Amino acid sequence: MFFDTPFAAMQAAVDIVDKSPHPTNKIAATLYGLHFGLSRTNYWPEPIAEAFGTTQDVGNSSGTVHAETACILKAGTATEGSILCITDPFCPNCAKNIVEAGVKKIYIDHKGFDKDFFQRRSGHFHSMSMQVCEKAGVSVFELWRKDERVVPIFESAPGRFISEDSPIYKEPIETPSDSILNDIIASSFHLHQKRKFAIVFATDVSGKHFSLTARGHAVTGFTMEDPEDVKLIETPQTKYSYFQEPVNRLLMYMARHGLKPVEGFFFCSQVPTSREQVNLVGAGIKRITIGDIRKSRDSQGLAAMRQLGSAKVLKYV
Ligand SMILES: [Zn+2]
């Protein structure tokens, strides 16, 4: 599908929102660019729905993939510079994914601000989600479909450039193999010392193979050079953080640049968080290699691994 206005794109999201399998929080989004467009609702990835149904959490994460993140993971083409229309204000985790995926503008349907669901959770939107967008230079608008009107919530300065402290490292490789992966893992352990990192092999549209390496890092636009940012990053938040985990960074980087993961070559130096593991399943990943199987950001990551591993949703090597 192609869209030439955010109004048409928002309408496409509104048209499918009732199809969301979620019993109470039905949310839909449309992501589009010059050459692509798709709409998705929030949903449970099939392997998770089959194994745990729709009421059980995976670790401390719900088993759902949010509509915004679903659009990014399923875009199938580079999401850099794209536009996202959402029926509801977005959560901080999606904000982090949206900025990492290179989305430049977000429109939120005005009706989303009136819903009960939002009234209960609006704190996270106004503090964290918006702060993440502002730092990353992503513009956010409220949209009225009926009178085709938008009002900026935050508008980024044109041509603003955001530098990254810890860019993802990309290098071309020959045909993916375990021995190439093992070599890169060994040199990465040396390079990153005790920091958490992840590696994936990916293919571009022309079939060339690459190795991508990411460290966990503050969300795009936040920097460890700024004492104010450091304070924020290091202050524990309730359920969310200003930190972007390395597996999520890789998933979003691949979406941003239109790269596809090569099945069987995803590595993380420790057990990913519950949310990362759910996103991996949502991205269609079936197998992940772990450096230290006893280590995770929190005990919930380990719990999620036991759950997904024993139900054979994800294979841990
Ligand atoms: Zn979300």
C-alpha cells in the first residue's frame, strides 16, 4: 500500500484497529515511506500465542508485539526517513524502537488521547516517550482525520543531525558460517570487555552478507558525555529505561537499512531481556546463541528464556 498523506495512512490504521486480538487495548499503526506502506495491530506472535495463550506473560514482558514495533519489524524495506501514524500515544519502548529505526515523523490520532487506557498511563508518554523523540529529533503531531488538521506536539528543527556515541559496527563477510561467527565473537569479547553486546549476520537486497555488532547503549540522542543524560540513564525508572538493549538495537538497525537476518546467526553475550526475546520471536528469529547463559540484566530475562526454551519457541545455543 502507498500513502501520500498522513490522513490516509491514519485511516488505514483506524480501519484495522478492531482486528487487534487484544481484548482491551486495541491499537493499530501505519508505517509508510516513498516506496512502501503497511498497517499492523498489536498482536501475539503465533509461536507465543500457541505456547502460552494470550494471558500469560513472558518473563516480565507481555507476549504481545506492539503495533508500532510490528510495523517496523515487518516493513521488509528500509524504514529510514519513514512516517508512522498511530491510533494511540506510544509507550517508551516503542519510542526507543521508532528512533532507532530512523522514523522521522509520528502522527497520533487525537482520539487516542481521550481513551481510558491513555488516561491511566499518560505519565510515561509525556515524560519518557516524548523526551526520547525530542532528543532524537523525531517530530510528533496530533492528527484530526475529519478536518484534516495536525497540531505539533514537538517539531524538530529541519536538518538537525544527531550523532551517536556508539554506532553499530558493520562489516562485509563471506558466506555466513559458525567459524566466522566464532572469530567475531572472540574479537568482540576482547573489544567490549565486560559490556553487553550482540552480533547478527544479515543480508542486503543484492544478497551481500554483513556482520553487525552492537553494544547496549543509551537511546539515540542521549549521550554518556552529558552529565544530565548520564544521570537520567543511570536513574532506575519504573518499567522503562533510557537504555537501548543490544538485541533490540540490531533488530531496529536491520529494519532501518532494509537488511534481513540470516537464520541461525544471532548472538548475544548474555541472556537478552524479556522484551528483547519477545521481539526476537516477533522478528521471526528461531535460534539465538548466548555467551553466558547465567547472566541477564534481570532475573526475568532468565525466566523468559526458560519459558521460551522449554516451549521450543526459541532455541538457545
Ligand atoms: Zn509500545
